[in-house]
Amino acid sequence: MGSITETEKPTYGTFHYIPRGHQPAISPHFYHLPPLSDFGDTRSLPLTNIRPSMSTYTLSNQGFTAVNHPSTLSSAPYTHTSWSDETLLKTIYIPEIESLVRKITGAKTIFTDQLVMRTNTHTEIDGLAEDDKPSTTNSQTEEPAFPKMVGTKPTSAGSPAPKVHLDFAPAGARKHLRKYHPETLKRASAIISAEDKLLASGIKDGELGKKYNGPRWAMFSIWRPLKTVRRDPLALSSTATFPKDDYVPFSVLFPTGVKDGEDDGEGEGHREDVYLAHGSMEENGEHEWYWIKNQRPDEVFVILLFDSKAEWEGRGFAGGVMHSAVGIEGTEGEEARESVEVRCCAIWD
């Protein structure tokens, strides 16, 4: 665990949790958590700056790591506007990230199915609410482009989520493989085949994690700021600091790319299970939170969202890391944070 030096004043961030006993409202918008008004448990908590010792934070221990990883798109001849070019993102940036995750994890197969841009200050309903069909659909096949680029258009950019959450519960990660995109379904065929055999034998959905015997797989988010972060930084909590009672099951609407004949009752979308969070009970002590102060574009978070091995072993909630954008007093007038997030699947064969 990092420590604060004698000369470094501790920084506190504002975190928003779901109050115990409160049922948050389900959002009808794609990729959206409940409104901030549902996160009524607001706490000011200390942040540990991990820059002095980034290498000591690991996927196996904390569920996240941070690395110095400059991108080609950050250097000439590319400019800041290059980050809005979907072709450059697909041909240059995503391969860089997949190579990084392969090196860190040792997984044989890495594939990205989603890239998310956030360039606005927080609004309850931001550009991610709209599935931009003209930019994500191949006119000849009517199949969504792969990977899906979310928020790359000026009118569709997302905003920070100042709400403590984890993007995938185990059931949500499995449903994502099956429903989000035809190419995701195809590339995860060995995983899905192993699960289907278990289901056909009478194993229930809730028992898949304990019985699963297919290839190990995991979901990651690789998060990079596009300029030095002056407001709404991303903070992460170690998987060891969230007891079971602090996880709040929830579901988020995702656009459905795989039409399998099942009626999800959500029109063009389906629900994927995620977790929100309660604030820690007093006797357990507060959750521990980590950040990189004034995080630069060459400083990248690699965040574990789900790991089948962790689920099988019963560790935490399948290894997933709670995270949130956080407010820092005195930074409200700074320019909006800009970031790019790549979500990918790793498979160990």
C-alpha cells in the first residue's frame, strides 16, 4: 500500500454511494447508471497517490495496476483531434492496448469490443445514451462495426460517472459475451460452449462460476486520460476492501447486437448485471481509494472487471474493481476531463 510522505498533504475525494435500504431507479438509457440523486450516501475519503510506487499495485493483489505507456497517437504527426478518428483508434490505438494487456496478463487471446470516449463534464443523460447507428453500422451487412466506438462523435461524447460502481457482475459479463456483438459471441465461442454444456447438464446459472471448466477468461478496462487530469479524476479501490455486504446488484441497458430470438423486453437493448456500492459500515472501516494525482496521458490504468478464475476460486466478486470519478474541492472550475477507455476480453487457452 502506498503512503503519504510527511510533506505531502492528503487529498480527499467526494464519493457517492447508494444508501442502505434504498432501491436505485433503473435508467432507460444505454450505458447509464441511476441518477446521482439515488447516490445519497456522500463521503469525503482520503486518496492514496500511487505514482511513487505504481508497480506494487497488481492485478492479482488489488485488481488493478498502472503503467507508463505512451501512445503513438500522442506524438507527431498526430494531434489531439486524432483521438476522434475511428480509423486511427482501430488501426493504431486498440492494437497498442491489446499488446499491453497480452504482455501484462500472459493471455493468448485479447480482443476489444468497445471503446468509450468521455470529454464532457458530468450530466445525468449524456451522449452515450444514444446508439449512433450511422457510425456503428455496416451498410452492407447491417452488422454493428467492430469494435464498437462509443462517444467518438462530438454530439455523442460521454461524461465522467461520479458514482461508485463495477461494470460487470459475473452474470453481466457472461451475458455481454452472448448479446453485445456478433463478433464478441464468435470470439468467445469456446467459453460459451463450455457454459452451455454445463447448463445442458442441469447446472443453474448461479452455479456456473463454481462448475466452469472452460478456458479462463477475464474482462478489462484500460483507461487513459487524453490530457493531464485537473478535475473528476478516476479513483480505484482494492478488491480486498469491499466486503460482500457493500455490493449492490443493479442492471444497465446495453444495445443488443445479437438477435437470438429471445425477447429481453427492452426494445433494441438488453440488461447486463453490474454492481453499485454501499458505503462501508463503521465497524469495517472506510474503503481504501487510490488515484494518480494529476494523471498524465502516458499513465494508464489497467482495471480488472471480471475474472473467471477468481469466480471459480470464490475470491471477492470475481476480481472486479469498484471505481468512480471523484470530486476534488477547488477543481470545479477546471476544464472537463477527457479520457478514452478500451474494454477488452482476455482468454487463456
